[in-house]
Amino acid sequence: MAGPVVVILAAGQGTRMKSQVPKALHDLCGKPLVRWPVDAALAAGASKVVVVDGPDRAIEPLLPDGATLAVQEQPRGTGDAVLAAAGEIAPTDSVVVINGDVPLITAEAIDALAQAHAADGAAATMATMILDDPTGYGRVIRNGDGSVQRVVETKAPGDATDEELAIEEVNTGVYAFAGGPIVDALRRVTPDNAQGEIYLPDALPVLRADGQRIAAYVIDDATLTLGVNDRADLAEVTALARLRILRHHMRNGVTMLSPQTTIIDAGVTIGADTVLEQGCTLRGATRIGERCRIGPHATITDADLGHEVTARHTWIEGAAAEDGVTIGPYAYLRPGTVLRRGSKAGTFVEIKNSDVGAGTKVPHLSYIGDADIGEGSNLGAATITANYNARTKAKTRTRLGKRVKTSVDTTLVAPVELGDDAYTAAGSVITEDVPEGALGVARARQTNVDGYARRKG
């Protein structure tokens, strides 16, 4: 069976979020809210994913390959939003409709709903759930044959009888439809409400009047259809999404010493036998290899770490570390940094836009920016690259060869180059190139003033 067309309704502004950012674009574990149902639909094998946005098309730049944008020119309700996607729906298509603020829906749930809809042969299948406390939800009233007779809203006193309020099965707002009948029914819905809008559930009575069957499919996990209306809802959903992400990694061989203090974005990948200690935050498109030791208290964003990397008490952003690298404690790796195999960025070391060679060590208290350092080098404490020219307002690179040794308190004023096996003396300010195998000394000779303390007194 061909996959369904999945229509995701994301044109609403979400005024209850009290934000200038459209609700669908709020972040949820490293992805915009709307990307969660989009990615789930693609993973479910949808033949087409259509996202309905408003005329500002704010979502369009964030859509992945395989997703199409449809525009609802005026905010005229959920039914009108589906009609905005009608050009992407063939009469013979099976259509699944999901709100863009339902991020926890899974590929498995979408596929199961589509399968149940196809097996039943109904014109519409409503996804429902059973709640111990269904307060505020529309109750699903079934016919004797199990089909849906109607949905009773319960928003105001008197909307439903006591008997109807006792029903625990509620409407989730997720549906499957036969393509031709739903488009036809929506075109015949009249906006008989104060808002003058066309609502998707209003198509169900039209289908029933045509003699069509409305089926129901119960979703076992009520969290899958939780919607986000405000920031409190977003926090609740974020906690559930975060737990889902952590369980995924732990079941794939990652040890977490303190899951309660670990935060991992949806786009992060981690290899087996890696250990995350307490207080780790892994963001963006971070990739971590196997047998690494991360933390405690490491924040890593959009970084690429190889196998057997150790990173303790570190902040890493947009950097890469090859196999066997040691980072920290209290190191700061900034964008463009590459630490080659077996190298080290130690305590209170900051590195930016630099290539540090294999086996090279920057043990402590140093700033390395815009530099290329050969393999097997060792930079003494408080080695600084001074790479900014205030006159030209430009940055230039510092180049160090292989097996270079800088002594403590060396400042390298770019542009400068140290050849292979070069040395610098402690306290030197190097402004000229140091040839291969040479010692660079750039400091005034020491002068001792005898009897100074006695004369001063």
C-alpha cells in the first residue's frame, strides 16, 4: 500500500505563546516544533508531506527534502487549511491530518492510523485516546457498530450531559481521510460560527449525511497527541521528548551516570560505550564517537568528536576532535578548531579557528587563535597568539612546525612562523620568524640592582 499524504497544519500564530516567534518555530530539543511531526511523517513512509503555513511562509526555509509547503492566505480555520493543501491531494489518496503543534506523534503511530483507516474502508478515521481525566476534551460518541456518531464538545457548562461527560474516550484532533470525500465535504461546509471559519471536524457531519462511515482508532499512548498551546505545555512536552531521546541513546549502548541532569538535542549522535557524566549538555548536530568520556559538566554544540575522546568541564562549539583527544578541564574550544589525533587542550585553554597537530599538547593557561600547529609540539603555560592587527583591523595566522616547544609566557605576534623543532625562551614576545631548530629569545636582559631594598628604605 502506498503511504498516505500527510497534511500538517502549522499556519496558526499561537497567540497563547505570547511571543513574536510563530508557535511552529519554537525550539523543542534542537528542532523547531513543526519539524517533529514532519520528520515523523517522512519516517512513516508518507507518499507526500504537505505543511500548511500562512502567507509569510516562515516555515519554508526549515522544511527538509520531501516536504512541500502550501499557503493558507487567510486564517479561516483548520478545514480551510486542509483545503489550502487540496492541490496536493488526489481523489484516491489516503490523507492523514496532524496539527503542527503535536510534536510527540511518532512514525509508528502515523503508520498504524493509516493502516487502520485503510483496513476499515471508512471515509474518515478519528484518532482517539482513553483518559482517566478527560476534562476539557471532546467526548467521542459511538454507534452500536463501533463507528463514530458524533463528538460532544465540553468547553462550557451544559455542552454535554452527565452521561456524556462520563465517557473517557476523547478526540485527539488527528485524522485519516479518503482524499476525494474529505476535499468535497470541506468545500460544502458553511462557516456558521462567530469567527466565520471552517473547522475540520465540521466535515464529519457532511460525510455522515452522505452515508459515509466515520471510524475511530484508539491510540494507546496519550502523550503522543499532546498539543502545545502555551509555554507551560511546551515545557511538559520538552520533558517527555528529552526522556525519549535519552532512552534512545541508553538503549543504543550509551551510559548516563545522571540522566536527570543530562540534556541531549534530537540531532545528536553518540557511539556505543561512551559515558556521559553528570551535567552534560549536547546540542545541535553534535556527533560523538565510541568509548568517549564526556563530563562532568560539559556543554558541546555542533561539534564532531572521534572515538575515545575525553572532555571534562568543557565548552565546545563548532569544533572537531579526532580519536584519542583529551580536552579540559575548563577548556573552551571555539568554532573552526580542529584537534588532531591524540592531541590535548588542557586546563584553562581557549582555542579558536586553529588546527592543532597530532600529539600536540597545549596543557594549560593558553590562548591559541588562528593558528596552524604541527604534530608533536608542546606549548608552555600562557602561550598566546596575538593575531589581531589594530591598524589594519585584520587577523593573520600563526604557523608552528612539527615538534615546536614554546616556553612559559610566550607571545607569538602574527604573522609569524616557527620552523620544525624550534624553541622559544620563557617570557619572549616573538615578532619575527624562528628558523628550524633555532631558539627564539625576545626579551630584555635581566639587570640586578645591588642593594636596592636597603637604599629604598
